[in-house]
Amino acid sequence: MERQHGNKLILVGFMGTGKSTVSKLLASRLECKRVDVDERIVSSTGHAISDIFAESGEEGFRDIEARVLADILANDAPSVIATGGGAVLREANRDLMLASGLVVALTADAARIIDRVQSDDARPLLQGDAASRVNTLLEQRKHAYDFAHIAVDTTSLTADEVVAVIMEHWGKKQ
């Protein structure tokens, strides 16, 4: 899984676009390690993400997220990395991801995202009316994922189909 520009395959995208599911399949297919940034934050801090948001606010959470992401990307092992939806909000994170491997933005239309996330109470940014929050955040972040090397619209694709598209691009870059 060695690459000219790093040995990481990094998935970015709005919540509910399939980063966690697709990262598991990709890591299995590539026979490498999978790292989920949000899972690493929980394991390293001992706190749920919703608790970190409640105690430290979004900015405090983003500080932790940036440190954890940098630690993950500094590891030499080839890996598939699933980032949190907001990891792209800091320029330093985007630059580090681009320097570390192939960055793939997963996208989906608002209706599909809402369908996927509306019953997930663990998402602190969706407190209140999930549909309204998703639409507001999508509007705020409409260009946040444009820096990625490639984008895959997951709206009408299965996870296996998304993996196939990513694998095709991965193969071309090796």
C-alpha cells in the first residue's frame, strides 16, 4: 500500500456519508489497519464525544481532534482513516491529510444524510431538529470537502460500490 504521497487512504465527508462503514471495508480489502478518529478520541480521552462537546464546546473538541489526527497521520503504518465530519474545518488538518495520502471525500444528498443520521442521539451537532441542523451544516460546509483528491457521491451506492470506486482511484495512484 505504499504511495508516492503517503501510505494513507483518508476518508472525509459530512456525517452520515459512510466514512465508518466504508473505512472498515477498505481496510479489509487493502489488508491494512483501520483507524477511526472519533473512536480514537473516545479511547484516548475516556469521554464520549457528546461529553467533550458539553464540557469543552466545539472548539475544545476540535483542538483534541486536531491532535489525535496528527498523531494518527504521523504513524508510518499503511492505514485507512475515517475522520470526523468536521476534521476538515481547520486548514492545518487539511494540509496534513493531503500530505499523508489519498484524501477521498464522501458526499450524499441532504435527504439521504438525514435518513441515515436522524435517529443517532450520539451526534452532538444534531441536537434539536436533525433535519434542520443537517441542512444548516451542509450549507455552512458546502465547500469544506472540496480540497480532497477525489469525491464519491454515496447517495445511491452501496458501501461495496463506494469501495470499488475508491479502489479504482487508489490503483491509478500507485
